[in-house]
Amino acid sequence: MTRHPASPEPTTDRLSVSDSPNVLALVPHLLGFEPERSLALLLLSGRRLVATLRVDLPRPQRDGTTSEADCLDFSARVGRLLDPLVDVDGALLVAYGESPPGRDLPHSDVLEHLGVSLALTGVSVAGAWYVGGSRWLHYACPRPTCCPAAGHSVDALLGTEANAEMTFRGSAPKVGVWDGTNTQPWPGLDDVRRGVRGHLDGSRSRYTLRQLLGRWELLLQMPAAEAVAGLKADPDLTATLVASLHRYQLRNMLVSMAADASGYADIPREEGDLGYDPDDIGSLMADSHRLAERAVRFITGQAEVAPDWRRMDRLWDIGYALVPATEGRDRSSLLTMMAWMEWARGRSTASKALLECGGGVDRQDDLALIATTMMNRGEFATWVQDRSRAWRPMEEHKAA
């Protein structure tokens, strides 16, 4: 689900059910990808768009219909996801399938069951469409001349005002959810991987937690493109940072540090750090406790302050660029971190996809286990539903 904070994007507050092309053109931009075999729900409070939800549609039976049990299960699943959203009173539904529209629209029975279920909770369906086989049409046309039998062309949606405005803002939806790959070559990759092995087997210099996070902090203080260019020119630094991802404690602290610049001040000193005093154990323990508390609050979505989304988006862009330099455990750790950031943005579909391809749960990665548990419960970070603190797409973020 993607929660939309404050006032919606400029195109959304002017949409109406009769403006079907703009509604349909907007969905991939709101989700960040082109949906497949999915139902997208644009959730409304009055005329304001407050969230976008994507759910896998149940597979139909051989006769093209969906079993009663699957319809009920689907409606219950959507209901659980809507439970935390107390301000929702309307919905626009867009079903995505593979076959083009015919006389009997696919998934009609699913949407009929869902419409009844939503009505019982006070949510009215303001409009519903089917998109498949490069064609689209209404499930129930508002006017007799609205939809030709074969539907409308999906390609024509590219010329809509909504698509033009969102594209101008930098939105570029992918086909499907990002699968965690980046095929761009990384310069000096052999040197990077040799350096990573050296850090892990102890043949290279040991760095303290503070020293490693200090290197990450320097990157978070500069534009992502500049940070990535610096990494590509320095295989030793890249190897150090990639190897640091093997330390889940450090990676989790990095998440909270990206969300709050003041977090670096609380990193506990170790032997090798300036200012380290082994006799001042009380101060060292206090620093460690503050940082651990900060990390837990952010990771579980309970932080009272607004995350610094500009820093978080820089970390995302750096992480995306680093994917080709990683493998095995460090790639899993990186993708898990990026999955958590997607969950923190309110984009649980993208988060789930990254968790599955990263394999963090199988590696017993604590961050992956927490994110998976939160999504299975349908829980979001507190800031996702706070319009003053939630992530706003297209402000400083480049879609990966």
C-alpha cells in the first residue's frame, strides 16, 4: 500500500469517475510500477486520495469464474488492509488481467463480492475498470456511448494530463515490481570483491562501528550521484562499505542514521576511536543504549519525529547503485535494507518483492523478520498515516 500524505498530487484532486483516462494513467505512477494480475484500489476520503492499495487477484477457475471461497478470502484480505485507514469512505477499483475485455469482463465476480464487503464497512465504490490485453473499459459504463465493445486503447493513456504531469515530476513506472537487480557494470569489481573478502577474513584493517558509519555519513551528506561517483572511483572504500553490510547491527544503525542525522552523535566509541576511554564504561553504555533505542524506534516505525526523507532517499539511490558490487550475504543485507525503506514509505508491495528476492528471512536477518512480521499484520509505520511526516513521492526521489 502507498499512503498519500497531505494534499494529493496536483492531478489527483481534479479526478472524477468520468475522467477515466486520467484515473487509469495515474495508477502506475502511484504504485511505481505497471500492475499485473492485480487489483489497484485508489482509496478516498471525500474527494481526496489518501492511499493506493495493490492486491494480487485470485486465479480464476477453468470456466473463468472465481470460486465463492476465493472471493470471500480476497474480500477479507482487502478488509484487513483497510482496517487501519479510518478516514476512507470511497474507492476506485482497477483490475489488471492478461486477456483483453470481452462480453464477460474478467474478475467481475471478485469485484462484486468486494463491493458488497466494502459497502458493509461504509466504503462506497465510486468506479471500477478493467485493464488487459492493451485495452481498458468500465465494469459499468456511466453512459451508453462510453465504451466500445473492444474497449479503449491503453496506449492512448500516455497522452493524458495525469501521465504528462507525473512524468514531468520524474515518475517512470517500471513493468512489474523492481526485482532487486541492477545490470549496470561496476568498475573494478574484482578489486572490490577481493577487498570484501579481505575485510571478512581479517587480512585487511579492522574498522570500528563509528569509523564505518562515519564513512556512510559522509556519503549521506552529499548528492547521491556525487556519492556514487566517488565510490566507483575508490574500490577500497566500496569494499569497506559493502563488507560492513555483513554486520546487521551496523546496517540497522545505518537505517536510523539515514532517517535522523543526529544519530551519528550517539554511536558508541570503541578501542581505536578518538575519545575512547575504557574506564568510562558508564558513558559508553549510555551511548550504546541511546543508539539502540533510536534504531529500534525507527525500525519498528514508532519514532515520534519525521524521518529525514532526503537522506533516506539518498541512501536508497546509493544502495541501488551498489547492487552490482554486492553478492551473497552483503547483497541480501542491502536488499533487506531497501525493502525496509519501501515499507517505511508505505509501499508494502515493493517491500515484499525485495524481501523475497533478497532472502533475508531465510538468513535470519532481524530486519527482514521485523519487516515481514509488520506486513503480515498489515501494520505501517506511524508516520505513514501522518500527513505531515509521510514520504512524498517525486519530491527528491528518483524511482529505482
